[in-house]
Amino acid sequence: MQALALFLDFDGTLVEIAETPDGIHVADDLAHRLEGLSRRLDGRLALVTGRAIADIHGHLGRATIATVGSHGAEFDAAAEPTESLSESAAAAIAALADQWPRLLVETKPHGVAIHYRQEPGAASAVLTVMDDIAAKDGLAVRHGKMVVELGPPHANKGAAVERLMALPPYAGTTPIFVGDDVTDEDGFTAAVAAGGHGILVGDPRPTAAHYRLSGPEEVHRWLNL
């Protein structure tokens, strides 16, 4: 039987989604348990997350777990912030935030995300502004659960899986990608294309994943974390 490689999203997959990115609850021993899972897989485990690697380190510490951050823009090393937005884009986002004060604007090393979970009425305005910025500045738009993010067009979770699968210890294995959000669909598709499977976490919806788990608690049980 071919060895498995496991690629895990973070928010909504390993931890429950919270009202704000900093509001998540991460068990004190989660990093230790993930390191144990990685050892059982002979290192064939990686976190593939939209969070910056520095953000993941803030929640898990310097755990010895391979991590791909910022939707594939960061590989195993926290990136220095880059100037990815034009002055006009920054001004448009600032104006949007002034109009909808409960929006959360999150600056990332390779882009920016606007969370509208606490300002759901702003959804249409957020989408319009971010789509306009993306078209003008040549950025990719990523839609998630009550969040829209701009980032490099080359970076996505599918490309991250493809890159990992060319490296030891993942090369030649069967990939399993586990995630909950629309941004994880690229990861599902890449895993399937490489002969593996996607596992959707959460409620049923149209997806490239072959299987589904109900939530992070069931993910933990399935992984024996």
C-alpha cells in the first residue's frame, strides 16, 4: 500500500472558526499532538493555511511541523512583509473601513484580508472594492467564510500541494488534503489530480473533495489527535 501524505488546513479544520482571527481557541497541547502525528507519518504532514507562518507560530509555537502559509506564498519560513498594495488600493480599503467600522482589515506578509463577519451588511461593498483592486493591481481575489483576501496570483493551496508533492518526504505518496473553505478547493483538486483525495470539513456543499467530516472535533477523532 502506498504511503499517505497529509495536508491540513488550520481554521475550521483543526480549530473552530472564531469571530476574529485572534479569537480562536487553540488547545495548549495541539502542537505536541500534531508533532506526534507527523512522527507517525514519518514526516509526511504539512499545514497548508491562509494564515501567515508567523501567525501560526504565535498559536502553535515553533513546532517542528512543516507549514505553508499565506495560501502558498510562504514555505516553512516566515516572510518579511511586502508592499503588495498600491496607494489607491490602500485608500479604497481605508474608505471602506471608515464606512463600515466593524470590518476587520488584516494585513498579511503577501496581501490583505477584509473580514466582514461582524459587519455582514458590508459583504457586497467589500466584494466590489476587492474585485476592483484585484483587477487594477493584478492580484488574486480569494473568497472565504465571511472574508475576502487579496494576494499574489501565483499562490494558492493547489500550487502548494503540487510543490510539496515534488519534495521528500511527500514525493511518491498518496496525498490527502483536509480543509473547510472555498480556498481549500484548489488543495482538493491538486490532491485528486495526484491520485489522492480531498476531505471537506463542515456542512455539505458542491466540492472537489471525495469525503466529508462534520467539523474540527471529528477531524481530531479521525486523526487520533
